Amino acid sequence: MDQLKKQISESFFNPVLYFLPLIVFIVGNNFWGLSTAWKVSFPVAIGMIIYVHFFYNRLLTWYIILAASYACIGLIYSLLQEYKLNTPFFYYADEVLFVLCMLSLLVFQKKLHRIARKTLHPRMPMTNNLDELVRVSRTLSITVSVFTILFLILQYKYHDINHHYIKTLNYIYLVSIMLIILYEIIRVSFIRNRLIKEDWIPIITKQGKIVGSELYLNKVFGERKYTHPVIRMHIIDDGKILLQRHNNENHSGYQLWDTPINTHVRIGESIQQALYREVKSMYGVELKNTVFLSNYSHENNVEFEYVFLFVTCKFPPINFSNNDLTTKWWTPKQIKENFESGIFTEEFKCEYKLLERGGVIFSAHCVCDCELKELVKKQKPGGANSELIPHIVN
């Protein structure tokens, strides 16, 4: 869960923090002058780099690239100070430079995406961060532009930088910036808290190693397929196998026969926990006996699965009352006669061949006494009991 919280925090980094040193510099310059602006903003910049290093280490390079706008604008404004240009525009040159910086971020969004891909870890989630960056850049550019125009109008009218109207506008400007910062802090915290309550699943490599996590519906079934762990279990009894057919048109396996136990492993769950959870939620019974058969990778038109396959022959009595499902016991002969008729899922057809090789469905004895027992013994230790705990690969 800690790894999940870290990933959510990294994928929803507060975008105002990118520009916090620059905002402090501009506000400090308006109230106390250039020298004080540097003295106040520079420690903030150093503090933010240290903060990102310890709490958002994978974002450090990206943060430094964006925070460089602070140094650039500060240095350019300081150089302009040397010319001592006595014009209204000069007093607010830092605001103008800030607006230009924000506009450049909006104009060159695609280049920002390319820079992010080149500078950050390939599995670093940046889509949300880039979207948030664009949104805040737009908000700040509009806010600063409006106040800069008002400052110039008042300066042109009264010709006095210390006029009480201009001072009042400075305070309104300060409050507005502080409200934006406060809003972003609350917004990011709200989104993070909401996401931690969502249904997340681990994302794994083809070798079964966890490398991240994604929202269950958002990414697993999105345009890009991520490999994720799936539990499937077949129920065998007296040489017959129990199958179910989905009658819901929205289900990916609509009108196809498949195993009755099929679920995605959630974040923090072990393989066994996911299996027991699905059996309990689907049929309201406690699972007593299972045998791990194998694992394999499978891709269909909506997802990429890393399957952990189980079988059982001691399933408790259940009441099949789900109107969205049709349940039926199948004999090997019936399955063979309809094997290529298109009524079975591809996953089931693959697994049925494994069941045949294990000698499971042809045995009238418990699965524990059949040839599958020897097959299970040859599996790697802990294959079915290993806990899937999120671990982000660096």
C-alpha cells in the first residue's frame, strides 16, 4: 500500500510547486525589491529541490528542468535592473517574463512530452502531471496577465509606483496567488485520497515481476494493454467440468462458456487471497481444497493477462441463482464435440488441453490422487502462494 501511495503522489505532483520559487521571487520583488526577492526565493528553491529529492526522487530531474525558469527569469530581470530603465514596463518585467514562460509551456506541450519521456524512468506515470502542469500554467498566465495589465494602467494614470491604489492591488494580487496555491494543495490532496480508494491492480512483466500499478478499468482495458495477474480455477467432479456462460451483452465473454472462477488480483493481495475472495463473493462459500496447475500469458482483444490456473474437486454445494450467468456441467465428450464450434473462450480451450494432459477430467478420484498431483510437485516452490506486493522497479 505504501508503494501505491507513492505512485499516486508521483503521478499527481502538485504543479504549483514547480513554480513556487518563481512566484515567491515575483511577489517578493513587488513588495520589498529585488535584493530581498533573491534572499527569500533562493532558500525556497533549494528547499524545494531537497524536498523533491527525498519524497519524489524520480521526479527530481523533471522538477529541476521546470524550476530552471526561476533562475532564468530572475537573472534576466536582474540584468535589466542594471540599465535602470525608468518606465512602467520595467517595474513589471518579471511578471511579463513569467507570462511568456507560461505561454511557452502551453505552446510547446508536445515537446514537453518528449522531454519527459527522455529524462524520466520509462515506467514513470507522467500523463496526469503533464495535464496538471498545462492546466496550472494556463491559470497562472491568465492571473498574472490580468494583474500586470491593471498595474500598468494604474502606473500610467498615477505615475507613482507607491500610489495607494497600486499598493492595494499588490495585496489583492498576493491574496489571489495564495488562494491559487491553497486551491491546488486541496485539489491534489483530494484527488490522491480519492485514488487510494479506487480499485487498483498490479502491473507485471511477462516474467511475472511487479513493476507498477494502474486503475482497474482505466488502464487495463484502455488503448494500451498492461500485463496484469489473473486467477482462474476449474471445478472438476466425477469426470465432469463446471462451466458458465455470461448473458450480459456488456461482458467481454458474452455467450461464451468459460471457467466459473475468474478474477483479477488486486493490489496487496496474494494469489490465494484473490482466489478465496472471488469464490466467497461469487458463491458465498469457503474454498477448502485447490491445486495449482500452471501459469501462462494470454492476450485477447481487451487485455493482456498473466494467468494463475487452479483446479479443485472438493467444491462446496452452491446455489446458481445469478440471472447474468448460465451454469452447466460438461462431460469430456460434450466438450470435444463442440471444441471448435466457437462457444468456448480461447482461455478455456488452452486450459482444457492442460487438464487433459494432467489426466484430471478422466479421473473419478479426487484431484489430489490423480496425475496432476505429480505435475504440481514439479512446480517451483511458492508458485501459488507467493504474495503479489507492489514493487516499483527503478
